Amino acid sequence: ATQQQERREPRGPRRREFQREEEKVQEPSFAADASLEAILEELKERGIGRN
């Protein structure tokens, strides 16, 4: 949380753009995380994930 505050303060007018980008990135990233977890579970069941 501290890093985000340090990033936002000096940039000033651009922080709105960064917030929009972060919001856009968060939604698909959560979906990707869920799908990746499902894929990892399938690989574990098949035994492919063991190297």
C-alpha cells in the first residue's frame, strides 16, 4: 500500500489514468488467476505438474 501512495503523489495529474489502467487490469487478472488455479488442479490430478 505504501508503494502505491509514493507512486501516485509525485505524478499528480496522471494518477487518474493509472487508476483507470489498474481497474481495467484487475478484472481480467482475477479471472486469469481463477482459470490458472483450475488448470493447475487439473494438471495435479493428471500428474503432469510433477517434474
